[in-house]
Amino acid sequence: MTQPLDPIKPISKLSLSSSFAPKSFPKLQPLSLPSSIPKTSLSFKLQSSSQSQNPNPPPFFDLAKTLISVLRIVPDWADGVKERGMRQSRTLYNHEEWVHHRSSLRHLRHVFSSLSSRVILSLVPPVIAFTSFAVLIAVYNSAVSLHWLPGFLPVLKASSLPYQLTAPALALLLVFRTEASYSRFEEGRKAWIKVISVTNDLATQVISGVDISGNDAPLKKALLQYIMAFPVSLKSKCSVM
């Protein structure tokens, strides 16, 4: 008769060490760069027969640069306020904040805080541009009507029929765009919740399955650090994109 085989012993702890994985991760030392790096400067000189003897640019370029900087004041201000608003931390609602959000005075509060809205700030530059263009057209037509300009100049006007025909399509486009934006936000929220849930489950499995009494303690610590760093790096990548 043959002897019975040894019974299978239950595995109490999961060991992730093998002959193919190092027992500990080597510490990476920062690269030591030389304190003084020789700098090489290349100078290029363009020569032409029509080059002026005066190196100073003409006043027209200074005037154009000043005009561009003045025109960029409002867009730069709006972009700065929007970016500061994006960096604000968004906390979840508790009961007191929800009551404050649903109060009867919220409409008045929204009117006073409308200038800090990112949507309104994003509309400020195009509204100012189109309003300025409309003012110029109105001043020109008024000057032509009052005979302040030569009589051969025409009055600028456009038919309202194209606007009437495209208004329903534009309204439907805005509605569909709003619904699509809300659906994309909901899909992104569900994907982020799934990332957090899977990360928590993976960290729980590593904590409960890896034995810290043996040589797997450095491996366990490294795995947990990578797991914690993944949501942060993913959020940073999505914010940059």
C-alpha cells in the first residue's frame, strides 16, 4: 500500500517575495551635477543691405505693443479670476451649508456674487469686444445720418431674417450642449468614485495579505505608497488636461 500524501496546509499569509523580485528596493540617489557648468553663448548677427543704422525700433511698434497690452487687460483679469476660482477647494455639503444654500435669500446673494462667477467672467471679453464693435457701427451710422461724413458713404445695416431663422437652431444647440455637459460631469464623477473604491480595495488587500514579519515589509510599504500616489497623480493629470 502507498502512504497517503501530506495534507495541504492552509496558507495564513500571502508572501509576495520570489526569486524574481528583490527583497528590498534600492534607494535612488539624486544625480550629482557639477556646480559650475560651462555656458556657451552663441551670437547671431543678421546683416542686410537695407538695415537701418538706428538700432531703436520705430515708434509704431511701441504704440502697437501698448495698444495690445491695453486690449489684454480685461481678458487677463478674467482668466486670472477664473484660475483662482478653479484652485479653490470644494467641500461636500453638510446640513448647515445645505440650509444656507437653499435659503430664500440665495437669489440676492447670487446677484451680489455674480461678478465672481467663472461663467460670467469668461463672457466678459467677447461681450466687450462685440459691444465696442456695435458702438462703432452706431456712431458711424449716426454720423452718416447727420451728414457729418461725405454723402457717398452708405449706412451699414443688415437684415434680421438670418437671425430669426437661426434662433431656434441656436436655442436647441444650447440646450443639447448643457445636457451633454451635465452628462459628462456625471460620468466623470462616477469614474472618480470607481477609482477611489478600487484604490481602497487594493490597499486593503495589500495590508491584510502581505506579511510584515518577514522580508516583505519594504515591498508592502512601497506598494501602499504607489497606491496612495496614484489618485493624486491622476487628479493632477486630469486637471492639467
